[in-house]
Amino acid sequence: MSAATADVATVGHRLALQRRGTVAVLVLVVLLASLRYGDAFYSGINLTSYFDDAVKYSLIALGMTFVIMTGGIDLSVGSVILLAGVAGGLASPYGAVVAVLVGVGTGAAVGAVNGLLIAHSRLEPFVVTLATLLWARGLGLQLADTQTVVYGSGALQSLARDKIFGLTTGFWLMLLLFAIAAVALKYTAWGRTVLAVGDSEESTSLLGVPTRMTKFSVYLLSGALAGLAGVVLGSQTGSVSMDTGVGWELIAVAAVVVGGTLLTGGVGSIGGTLAGLLLLQVIFTIINFENGRGGIEINSYWQNVVRGAFLLVVVLLQTGVGRGRRKAS
Amino acid sequence: MTDLATRPAEVSALRRIDWPTMIRRYGAAAVLALLVIFNIIFTENFLDLRNILFVQLRQAAPTAIVALGMALVIATGGIDLSVGAVVALSGQVTAVFLLDGVPPLVALPIGILVGLAAGLFNGTLVSRFGIQPMIATLVLFTAGRGLAQVVTGGRIQTVNEPIVEFLGLGVIAGLPISVFSLIVITIAIIGVTRFTPAGTKLLAVGGNERAAGLVGIRTKWVKTMAYVVAGGLAGYVGLLELGRIQASDATNAGLNMELDAIAAVAVAGTTLAGGTFSPGRTIIGVLMLRLLQNTLVAHGIPREVAQIAQGLIIVAAIYLLRRSRDAR
Amino acid sequence: MTDPKTEGPLLQMRGVTKSFRGARALDDATMTVGRSQIRALIGQNGAGKSTLIKILTGVYRRDGGEVLLDGRPVDFRSTAEAQAGGVVTIYQEVNLVPKLSVAENIFLGRFPKRRGLVDWATMRAGARDALAKLSLDIDVTRPLGSYRVATQQMTAIARAVSLEARLLVLDEPTSSLAEREVETLFGVMRSLRDSGVSMVFVSHRMDELYEICEDVTVLRDGRTVAEEPLASLNQYELVSKMLGRAAEQVASGARAAARPRQQAEPVLAVSGAASAPRLKDASLAVYAGQVQGVAGLLGSGRSELLRSIFGADPLDGGTVVVSSDAAPIRTPREAIAARLAFLSEDRRAEGIVPHLSVRDNLTLALLPKLTRRGIVDRKRQKQIVTDYIARLGIKAQADQPIVELSGGNQQKVLLARWLATEPAVLLLDEPTRGIDVSAKAEILTLVDKLAADGMGVLLVSSELEEVVSACDDVTVLRDGVSVARVDVERLSEESLMAVMASGEAVPSADSAPNKDKSDD
């Protein structure tokens, strides 16, 4: 009993510490970078490409945060981006609204299937969404006839490329959704129930709170956000290629974990996920800059190595912080 | 099939046929049998030994070897997402050494060593540092393929080396090397888990780690070893894949193999929660998923649709397994 | 005055039946709970208590029979419906959500809202009010899991009270509470009763039933065999009803004399043992042929003492000498090599490996000894397993997964696991927790026999009756320090209770505090 109680207390602390740590490191890195590269670092083009890249993963990472907070996982989001991106692209000649609705609707439908199987039939999330990863990608490829799908709606593209205060609408959309999500987590019964389910599903249900609906809802949300991400991506780049989304689910998982959300559920942070995403992106930007200045020579293949090493450092720090605290107490 | 975890409790001879257990134990085998019968009737030349050995089984063998390692890791309650990347890394490192003129007798063991080292890395993160297996192996999943690309500079280069050709095309005892390897490895794993304490220790650690520690089992060591074996097997498969392609290909070697392996283990009726291990059914799971794909493609169905079918059959399988577990 | 709401019993369950996959769990179960009444519900494990409770609270649906609340038939399909009907359960293992705050736990499922959003200020105030009614003043914003079990239980009760529960079901709420905490709980229960709440109280501890309950319902094999005022039955009659046979005289009171020590030197000598954070300075000695008891309140470091002796927790200070060998024991492996054995208090979390067979579970600690040149000797393994199944009367097949066994049989398998290693010292931590009366008696008889055969036994139990009847000598722990020894002449529940609570030793020539440190 003593160990369990101590753990609950430290885990919360540790993750709060880590969230702040992630944000602090983010700020620090940006400051150092701006000292080194001056205004060039902030120049419009760089910021846009920087944030567009972050936006790409941000929506699925947001959905993933809620899924992981319930103690689950959604491996299908990368495939859903492709499927919804294709569906949205095929619908785009009928107008921007139709394309968005079709994309989000497709994603939500896939999410609903995951949710039903996991919440209702109580199947393991890992395997269910792994299967969905396969069939959703197959469906996307089949729908597109394995050809790149071009976005036909000019309105959608110009909307995606429009800038407000120098940043793309995609970026503002991301910020808006993260803000809504943060409020929902803290101030809605749904948000608190998500955490409760992740902490102890059995207890929550014995307390008379509907857990199935809550679990279903996070997969639905994750699917819908992945669908939206597919359309946003298609609008930004004007097309959806067939390798879109491969492996992105794990990039999203990494961002969520770096942001201080526990894979076992029950504890999590929306802001942490955003900070985790942005931090990774800043590091890549810096590598690009260094390459550009000839300071170092790193080809694009290193990106994944850096990504992996970064994840390693963060999780090691995470356990290090935990251990240090445990010894201290 | 060897099923170390749950031997049936033949408590009452009067008990009717236990369908849930039957489905769990023989479900995948039954589907495989149906697929084989279908192919015998409807697919030309299916029964031809060359087709079975050199097409169907040879395709499935590398995944099956990786899946055996995965089953070991899953038995401890873990998961290894990195095996696909390790297949790529070991193959590419070996390829680069061979291209640089390093003798095969040195280059090939290095490939396996790369796999073992990767497994040791994963196992250490999981057991010593207490990092969740999914995240711990995500590190190498990401970095491993990146390293493989860095090593080869992303180029596809033909490797002209007799030993590599032998790995890909050679025959031992009338069997392709990969199929022969699978048989040897399976026998070894079944032998070790059955006759030595290792099997029981593995299941004890996966079933109840704290209890295992209290009876004096070195739980960290057992867990680490599971990852090391999985890594070593992935390293060996890296060499087999190099032999199959006869060229370095960092981007595609072993791609998605971890997912195929996990799917096979799940279809075999193993819960990802750990504590159960059945090598025989794992291999049947691989064969079943692979033959399904091949059958559909052979009958003119596009690969994408076959992929959809694969996803659906995995869901169907675990749904039935879940029902059978509930009914127990 | 004829309003059914105030007349007649609050709850009537009549002829309730329930089967699981053909196996009858309940067969004509009946229970009546009056208004402002605390009713005891007892029965052996497997008698159907928890099934009956779960039917009452909507976790299971009944197959037949009727349930009347306020004279009106009800059929709850979920715990939420039961809650709405005023029926709330407090479970043995506190079933709340540890990582959420205390306040959220009290209001989960019915958060106070303002403009659609959770109103944290109102929620905190409400939680503080609810806890104040139970005279508890804690920080409601902290995670529930950071508080001790007793506080968590009070939170669960506070939740029930704020749900305006009329019928509270308490399923073994005292099993993990210290004596003082039990008293607090009973105080709360009495005041709830006086304010009109009825309760069903489940406990294995007979003395508690007599202290807090007015009436009792006894279940046996899924049937109600007695519904009577408690005053009309004495303990032995009650036990005999539970078991369905004339009760053998339950051993009560201490032994007449201590068992003889089979060697002059203690087989296990612990001196000044410390293990952060609970255990500070504990000393005791165990002799071959004797049962040494350890008593203390919850949190006094009882379990921690055993764990650190066995190397399961780090020993920060002090020495442990086994069979005159002072080599340090740092891991369970080293402990086993020194011929120690340790039965953990938590059978599920630290004992059974659920999917493994009885055979594999039983020989798990013996595996190294069964291995010859790397190969497990299956023949010898089978022999040993057959032997122990017969010796301990384990009702199971060797091939059966252990998870299918009853709690008592699982415990016997785990005991056999350690006996098979032929230990010199057996460390038993709550060996009879959560198992039924007859299995309990069998295990205590076995302990007696083991000591007679020359084993040294160290027994920790929170049931004083058990400690008193089984031990030759008892070390009392208080706040992690061994404060007194009570030998067999002065051993009684009263004397132990007094020492545990006050920390003062019973005045005597040879059992002064810390005397045992320099024990011969």
C-alpha cells in the first residue's frame, strides 16, 4: 500500500515537472536558435514550413492524447489520414465544405468502428487499431486506385494557404483545437471521465459512470481528427500521395509521451503534447539551418535517427526524474 | 501444438466439446486448412511441392522467425516494435561490410550481432530502466531504419557474394534456407521452453512478475533475454532478406514486419497482456495470414483489397477469441 | 401511517437465484433489511455473498426471485440505476479512482456545473462538506491515491452519503483497516444508522459483527440458512450455520505452554532491522520448532519486516542471521539459498501466476533444484506435486490453471510451493487473509504440524485471535520499532491489544522493551 500511495503522488508531480521541463527546453532552444541565426530564424518562410510540418502531426497527436489517457492506443490514425485525405480529395470538386465534411466523416466512421470493437466488444486496442491500420490503408489505396489524389477545390487550397498574422490557417486551426481540448479536459465531465476511465475503468463503472461511451468517444474523436488532418494536409499540399501517413501514428505516440502523458492512462496533458510536437520540430529546423550554413553535414536520413535519440533522451530523463524523487522521499 | 500456458483441465470426462477452447487453440489452424483446401481445388499448381516450399513457405518463413521472437517478448507482457527496423539495420550493415570487401565469415556474424545488440538495448531499457516496452522499442523503430539508411546512404546496391546468393537461393535437405532455418529455430525454441526451466520462468515473469521475483527468478534477466533473442532472430532474418533481395535496401527491408508478426501472434490466440506462449500456433498464424493474402492475389484480387481482407480477418479472429475467453 | 415508505422493511430479497454457465451461485437466497438497521451478511467464500450483493447493486441481473425496495419491486440493470435508487456499495478494495482528486471521486458522474462547464469551486466545497459530516478534514484537491486506505474508504462513504444513499452495502470494509480505524468506521456507521441509513455489513471477523450489527443473514451454498437477530446466536452457533455442520470447538485462547525449542540457537535472528520508510528498528528471534508471532497495527511495519528479512525490500540497517550465518541477504534468491521461504500477504499480486498450472505454480521456487544439466526432471516434479496435493488436501488437478481454484486451495498451493523447498524458516504474512473458515483452520493446523516437525515459523497476522492461538511468543511492533515481547504465559488478545495501542510492555521480568535485541 505504501508504495502505491507514494507512486500516485510522485507520478503526478513528475509529469507536471516534465511538462514544465518540456516547455522550458522548448523556450530555451528557440532563444538559443534566435541568437545564433538572428532574424532569419523567424523569417516567414521558415516559420510557415516549420509550423505546417507540426500541424501535419498535431491533429492526430491531439486525438492520440485522449486515447492514451484512457489507457488505449490508436495505431490506425496514419492510415485514416490517407483514407480521409483520399475521400476528401475525391469530394473536393463539390466544394470545400463537402470535402471537409466527407474527410471528417470518413475518419469519424473509422474511429467509430475502432470504438465499437474496443469499448463494446472489449477487444485489445493495440490489435484492433493495428487491423484498422491495414484495412483502412487498403481501402484508401483502393479508393484512389493507388494514384495520387489531387485536390480540385481552389477555395480549399487558398483557405489552407491564407495567412492570418503571418501564419497559415492550418496553424491557427491547430491552436484553436488544442485550446478547446485543454478546456474540455479540465472543465467538462467528459474530460474528467476520460482520465477516470484511464486510471481505473472498473472502479469508474462501479461508481455508476458510463465508461463504454467514454471509451467509444475517444476513438471517434481520434478518427475524426485524423480525418480532418487528411483534408487539411491535402488542402495544404494540393494532393494526397499514397505513402501519406505511413508510420505517423508512432510519431504521434512519441509526441504524446514526450509531453508527459502516461501510456498506462489516467494522467495527461494537452499542452504537453503540443510542446512535445513543437520541440521536435524546432530541433529539425535547427538541423536544417546548420546544414544550410555548412556547420554540419547531415542528410535527411538522420532525421529519424535524431527523432529516435530524442525520444530516448526524454524517456531516460523521465525515469531519471522519477528515480531521483523516489530516493529523495 | 505446444501450449505451455493452458493445458486443458480434463476435470470431467463428461464435459461436452469445449468450443471456446477449440476455437482458441485450433481456430487459426482451421482457417489455414480451409485456405489450403480452397487452393487445392481452385488454384492451379498449388499442390506442386515447388510452389508450397519455394513460394508459399519461403515467403512466410522470415516473418514466422520474427514472429517467434515477438511471441517470446509478448509472453513477458512486452512488445517489440523495432524488429522490422532491426531486420533492415542488420542486413544493411552486413551489405555495406560485404561491399567494402570484408570477408563474409566476419560480415555475416556482425549482422546477427547487430540484432543481438539491438535486443540488448531494448531489453535493458525495458527491464533496467523500467520504460514501457512500446516506447522503449519505438526508439529503435524510429532510429534503426534511419541508421540503416545512413549506413547505406539510402542507395540500393547489388551485393554479389556467393554466400549471400546461397542464403537467398540455396537449398538444404531439399528445403530453401529460410524454411530450413524456421524449422531448426522452431525446434530449438520448443525444446528449450519445454525441457529447460526457461519456459516456465518466461511465463511466470509474464504472468506475475512480482511473484516470479519472490520465488527467486531473475525477472530482469529473463525479460532482457526475451528481447535479446527477438533481436537476434531479427538480425538473422536481416541476412535472409539480404539474400532474397541480393542488394542493400534500407527503406524496404523488413518494412511492417513487426506489425505482421504482432498480428500473427494475436491471431494465434495469445493475449498481449503476457503469460502465454505457443510457438506452433504463432507459426500457423503467420502462414494463415500470408496464404490468405497470396490466395486473394492469385485469384486476381488487387493487393489493396487483400490488405483489407487481412485487417478484417484479424478483427474477426480476436473477436472470436475474446468471445471464447468470456465464455470460459 | 400506512405509507409503505415508512412501514415495513426497507429491502426484501426473496428467492433470488443466479447461475453462471450452468453453475448455481445462488439458489433461493433471501435477505431482509429493516429501516435504520445494520445487518450482517456472512457465509464462507463461495457461499454467494458477493453474487447477492452484486445482484442488489445492479452489477449482475438475477435469474429469478424478487427484490423489493420500499415494498416496490426493483430490477437494477447497472450500478448507476442502483445509485439512483439509493443503493450504494463500498467495496473491500476501495473502488475509486486513485489518480483523480478526492473531490472528483466524490462527484464523479454528477459534477456540479456552471454554464455547462465543471464548477471546481462548488465541487471542492461540496466535497469538504461531505467529508466534514464524517469528521474528516483533508485537502480535497490532492489525488485520492495519496491518502491511506482508511481515508479512501471514508471518501467512498462520503460519496455514498452525498448521493443520499438509503442502503449502504459495506463489503469487507475492515479487512485492511487498523483497529483504531475500524473504531472510527463503526462510529460513522452508527451515526449514519441514527440518521436513517440502513446498512449491510460483510466481514469475516466475528467480533466485529457482534459489535456493530443487530441482525444476521447467513448464506451457505447459495441459500439463506438463517435470518435472525445476532443476539440469539453465539459465535460457535454462527460458525456452525456457516459450515453446515456442528462446529468443532474453535481453538481460542493461547497455548498452555510454548512448544519446545529444538535448538538452543535461534534459526533466524533479526537485530535492529530497518527499511525506509516504515521499518525503523525491529529485533526478534525465531527458534526451530516454534511459531514466533508479529503483531502490530496496520502501518506498524509488520509486512515490511518480513519483506526486508527475505530481501524483497532493501534492508537499510541491522542484521539478519539465518542458521548462524550472517551473510547478508539482498535478494529473494539469496534468501531462498539461505533456506528462507516467504508467503506474501497479497496472493493475487505476489503469489499465483494465473495462467500457469497448479504443477508449475507449485514447483516454481523449486525449479533450480529440479533441473539436472539444464533439463527439468519432469518425473520428480510430478512426484512432488502429487505428494503435496495429497498432503495438504488440495482440491485440484495438477494440470489445472491455478486461477480456477478457490482462494483457500490457491493458498495451499502457494504454501506447498514454499514447503517443497524444505525451508528452515517459513515467513508467513497474513496466511489466512480472504480465505474461508475451514481452509483457515486447515492452514493453521498445518503450521502447527510444521513447527512440531522442527521448522521455525514467523507469523504475521492482523487477526489477534489467530496470533494468540498459533504462536509461542509474540513480538509487538509499533511505528516500525519492536517495542515488546509477549510470551505464551501472558499471551491473550487483550494483552496484545494493550501493548499495540500503548507501546508499553506488559510489566514482567524478561520481556522489557528491546530485551529481545540481546536475546540468547
